Amino acid sequence: MFEGPPETFLFIVCGAFALGWMVAKFGAWLSNRVRERTRDPRDDRIRSLEAEHRVAKTDSSKAAEASESLKQHLAEAENSVNELEKVRLEQANKIAQLRKDLKDSVKKTRELRTELSDRATESVRSEVKLREVETELEVTRASTDLIATGVLDYSMSPENEDDDGEPNVSKVAT
């Protein structure tokens, strides 16, 4: 049956191979056309799930970035709150110290006012006493001057005394 030159045999094998390949391609083409008409709903579901999965990955990555951003903002806000709390405590301590200083100042001012009023009272009293002493001194000087000039004659003799034992003062005109 294969009794001819080997080239013929080679041509027949190649021809058979090419014919088989063409029949296979044509059969695949026909089966694809039939398969396209009768599409499996599971394939559609798989494709939609894959699309949803890609969208969910994208949303997940965006949410992770937003979460990191919010974490950074939260950390900054916590630092800011801590700093503000420190400032508030420092100001509260300053206010407490100022209130204490104010109370001490008010107390000292009251004490100084009391002392000042006491000194003013003493000053007025000493001024009054000084005026009394000056008045007495002036009276004594006037009396001494009158006695020295002889206008007043105070006799201290017992005969010039009154009934109650007081000396009798008589005025002699010059």
C-alpha cells in the first residue's frame, strides 16, 4: 500500500495532518458558536463576583488610606488636647497662686489700713496733748511773766489763806 517514493508518503502524511487540523478548527469554531448561544449563568455570576471583588479591593485600599489619615489626625488632636490640658493646668495653678497672693495682699492692706488709722488716731491724740501742753506752757509763762512783773502777787503766808486752806490771790495794779 505504501509502495511509492517516500516523498509521496510524506506528502500524504502532511496533507492528512493539515486536513485534520482544518477539521478541528472548523469543529472548534462551530462549538464556540453554539457555546456562545448557550452561555452558562455561572460564568456570568463568576464575572460579576470578580468585578465586585476588584471594586471591593479598591474601596478597601481607599478605606485603609482614609483610616491611616484619620489615625494621624486623631494622634495630632490627642497631642493638641494634651498640650491644651497642660496649659490649662498651668493657668489654673497661676490663678490659684494669684488668688492666694490677692488674699494675702488684701489682708496686708487691711492690716496696714488698721495700723494707719491707729497711727492717725495716735497722731491726733498726741497733737491734742501737745496743744494742751503748749496751752499750759503759755499759761505758765504768762503767769510767770505776770508774777515777774509784779502784776500778780501770790502771797503764801498763812494769814492770806481762805477757810478751806487755799491761798488767797490778790491782784495789785501797777
